[in-house]
Amino acid sequence: GFEDLAKTTGLPPATLRRQLGVLIEAGVVAAGEDGDGLRDYSLDRSDVPLVRVLLDLAQAEDWT
């Protein structure tokens, strides 16, 4: 879910929450449902160099 995505990306939850729609639209984050019908998010394109750079920057800075 959302908490796992925040841990995976290292983004502050407030930043991730604000930018989640943009990340989904860009194809960086995949949104779906788990087996219980709850929203489930996963990092879909962490292999793209630009995404890796953005994640590294976000982890280095407090972008809240």
C-alpha cells in the first residue's frame, strides 16, 4: 500500500501524497488493488535513469 511505497521510494509521505497522481500518470507508480480490494501501489519504473535520479534527490532532501 501507500506506506510500503513511501518506504520503497524514501519520499516523505506528504510529498508522495501530493505527487501520487502525477507519478501514476507518468507511469512511475502503478496503482491497483490487493486481494482484499484495497488500493495497492508499486514502484513501476525505478529502472528509468531519470526516476532513479529523482528518487535519490528526494532521499537526500526533505521535500515536504
